[in-house]
Amino acid sequence: MARSITVKVPGKLMIAGEFAVLEPYQDLAVMAVNRFVYATISEADSHQLTLSDFSLHNVPWTWHETDIHIESDDSRLSFVKEALRITCHYMEEKGMSIRPMHVSTRSELDDASGIKYGLGSSAAIVTSIVAGVLHFQAPALAEKDTIFRLSALSHVIIQGNGSGADIAASTYGGLLQFSSFQADWLLEAYQEADSITEVVEKDWKYYKTKPITLPANVCFCVGWTGSAASTKDLVNQVRLLKINNAEAYAAFLKDSENAVSQFLTGAKNNDINQLFQGIKANRKALDQVGKAADTNIETPDLAVLCNIAENLGGAGKPSGAGGGDCGIAFMPSEETAEQLALAWEEAGIKALTLSPFIGGETVVEENHSV
């Protein structure tokens, strides 16, 4: 049997601080959830790539000096290609030779029918490839901080923006307090650096992350509204507000900062009421910035989702950019969480069986040659 290794990385849900996190030193709470992307890296005679979710199998690829060539012009491969390129380049800088490998991924972040829940699939795929290749080729380099930085760099090079919170959740797992490295800063650092290693080892001055623990008796619930949202479009609309109505944008940042601070303090002090107040305040801040930017962050379905949670004694809000996708709720007991799931279903909202996942990127299987 040829040697192989399989890693799994969790998807994510944004909890509090959306949009504001794109500004320096603004905190966000993000949670890794128990739906995963798997990457299996195995010995092969030549480099191959299989992305089962895209129905791409055994696609040949080559690595030469600092560049990669994949024998497919499928545009969906852009994130995968960059993750491989950055990781291979980094390993070569570290004096590692890259053995031929078959890189294979599969995702369970979206529904079996292809419905997207907004769990951060491109970020999780990038993280799974970086983690898998490092664990397989160079285990000594496969530290979580290195995986995070290589994955964040790969993702930002292709996407051009984003906070990196989804990469952090996929890498570290659990519930995290996160401040973004700032995509513009990272791209500039990359363009000015002489090597990938230099970027990885640099002080990412805006970035920080640390784990948070929820109060023990709080129940976390997720509802899906039945429509997917375009994060990029919604982010662009809110970013335009910064130019068109600086006053409204500044007010939003202040409101978001206060709301997230309440949520984090509530979690830290085991104070459920304060945690709920933080979620409610963040819901209000997001709704107000959506109205100011003339974009629908809290859709009618998301409003119903949140209102039902509040009526049952909890707190709910849109998760991520809003405009559809998922809403989240924190409830004071198992009993109210069960009532919430039933009430959501009656209102046409699908209660998802998602819960926090603590481990982050994890090696789940390793086979050695026999």
C-alpha cells in the first residue's frame, strides 16, 4: 500500500462582528462547525489532482521551480492551484524536495443537492490542501500557525480581499476572537517580500486570534433560510458606504465594536444575559448598516429567524454577510433550543444540525507503505 495521509478541516460560521472585521483592530467572533472538507494526499508516480465535488478526477499537474501547471482550464481550480503553488514554493525555500503526490479533496460543507450553506468552502479547501501537503511532505513544517499563514496568503492572492476569519476557524477550530491581518497589508507584504518564508515569518501587525469558551448551558443553533447569498456583493455595498456616507459607516464600526465586546465579555464572564445583549446589539448594528448602504443584510426570512429566537428567550442574528444563507441563535437551555427548531421548521426555516468543532485541522488517517 502506498503511503497516504488524510486531513479534515472544519467549515465556519461568523458569530459577531461581520463587515467591521475588515477594518484594522476590529474584533470578530467566528466558530468552526462540524462539517468538514477532507484532503487525502498519497504517493503517486506523478502529480495528480482529484476534486470529487467538481467531478474532476486524476488531473495531471506539474511543479517547476516556482510555478505550477494544472492540465485543466476549469476556473474553479484557482484557489486549489494557488494553495499548491504557495505550499510547494514554501517547502522548496525550506530545502525540501517535493515527491510526486495525488492530492484529492471532498467537501461536506454544502448540501448533498449542491445547496450552499455559507460555511466557507473555498477557505476550507485551501486550508485542507495546505495542511494535507505539509503533513504528507514535510511534517516538521505542519504547525498550525504556518498552515494558517500559507492558507491566508493563498486565499487573499486569489480573492483580493476578505478577513481570513474562515481560514482561522478551519485551522484552529473552536470559537475564536479574531482581528484580521488586513488583506491590503498582506498583499503588499507579499509583493515586497523576497520569499514566501519572509511573509510567513513577518510580524502580521494587525492580526490576532485567541480561543473563547461559551457559557456551559448556552445552546448554539443554526437555521438556513433557503437562499444563498453573495458575500462579495454585500461586502462591496457596505464598503461603498465608507466612501458615500463616512458618518454612517463610522457609527456602524462603533456599534459593532460595542456589540462584539459585550458578546466576548459575556462569554468570558459566563454571563448569558450579556452575551445575548451583544448578539442583539450586533443584529441591530448590521440591520442599520444594511439600510444605510441600501442593501438587504437582514432579509425578511432572517428577521423571522431572529424574532422567533428572541420570543423564546434567546438571541438571534444573521451570520456572515447576511442577505440569505444562515442565521444563528443562542438559547438559554436545551428545551428552548428544541422549541426553536420546531418553530423555525414551521416558519419554513431549516434547522441545521451543526455544533462547534474544537480541533481545527486534524490528521484523521495515515497509512504507511508496506
